[in-house]
Amino acid sequence: MIGPRRIPGGFMRTYAIGDVHGHLDKLQALHTLIAADRATTGDEEAPVIHIGDLVDRGPDSRGVIDFLMAGTARGENWLVLKGNHDRMFSGFMADADYHDPRLRRDLWWLHDRLGGVETLASYGVMNAGERLLHDVQAEARAKVPASHLAYLAALPTHHLRDTCLFVHAGVRPGVDLHDQTEDDLLWIRDAFLDDSRDHGALVVHGHTPVDHVTHHGNRLNIDTGAGYGKGMSAVVIEGTDVFRLTPKGRVGVTP
């Protein structure tokens, strides 16, 4: 078949996965659910969009990046977006004194609240939170593959497909997509979360954990707290219809 597959009604099918935060086992389990849904629909072409925050807090950030890179290399129709934690990892690797401009001044990437220590441990850099930053960075530069850093640096910040805009954190309301800043796309919270206006597309995002996939009419939050030891979620979107994927099949998600 030439071109994107459209389902009845003229819409395209899209899969999306919420924040990963170093949990390879949960990510692989969701890809298994997606494979099962594909088998039911017969659609092998619909992309899988990962909403960002691949790293930090969980035990295997390295494994997550390896998994996603390998899938892309073998031709899987996967798209991976950049999250704020991915940017902080990249920033530290470039400059040990890096502080993300949208991060609180009393926090830093290796603070125990953010999970950078766990990310570096997955590469064999141990006890990073108890050592001098420049010593940690020197060891990390020797152990983190350059291919991983190049992969993270090249991640896009958003993707517009059919009736949906996929982005890690959200958008600045009232600002044209072409004028959005990376800071907002990766970090925004209240100004976006509290705004009920139509953004011109359903904004599918993560970044702010919720107890369950939540549809607000103008946005769909699919971060269900993997970074805090809770679940990770996958959805399939068909036009205006949203379904959460479970081991028992699809469950509808409505505003």
C-alpha cells in the first residue's frame, strides 16, 4: 500500500507511549501490547510515537536507548521525541556545570529527585551523587557511547500527525506552533495544563504524571508515573477516538 493507511472515516491510526524514565521492561511490555493490537487490525504501518523522557529514575536508561535505537535501525516505524530529562542528560555530558534554564535553581541533574544518578549507573558510572561533578563527567564521557549522545541530540521536540500534536510537555497557548520554544515544549506545566482552549489539534503529551490516561478534550495526558514507580501507558488514536491498550485489549478514553 502506498501512503499512510487510513481507517474508516478518513483518519490515520497512531500509537503513543508515555514517559519511560529508564524502565525497559515496561517499555517492552507496551510494545508487546501494540504488536497484539496490530495483529487485530492488520495495520503494520501505523507509527509508534514515544513522548520523551527516556532516561532518569528507572534502572536501565542505557537499555531503553539501546532498545529504541535498535528498533529504528531495523526499520520499525517508531518516532521518539525529546523530553526535559533527555535534555538534562545531554547538557551534563557537554558541560559538567550545566543547569537547565527551566530547572529550579536549588536542583541539579544529579540531585536525588531527578534521577541522573540512576541514569549514569546504567552505564557503569557509580555513586555519581557523592563525587565531584567534573570527575563524574570525565568517567561518563568514557563510558556513555557517543552514538547515544548523538541519538539524544537529534531527537525532535514535537510531531504533528493527522488531528494530533505529539509533544513531551505541552505548548504555550495562543502561540503558533512554529513560534513555540523548546523550553516550553519540554517543560511547560500550569500555563498549558490550566488552559481549556482549542489548540488546533489534540495535544498528546506527558511530563506531568497522572493516575491514569486522561482526556481533557483539548489535550491527552499519557504519563502515568513510570518515573515514580507507577505504570507506563500506551494508547492508540484513530481520529477523535482514543483507546488505552491493556493485556485484555482496548479500553476507550473519553473527555
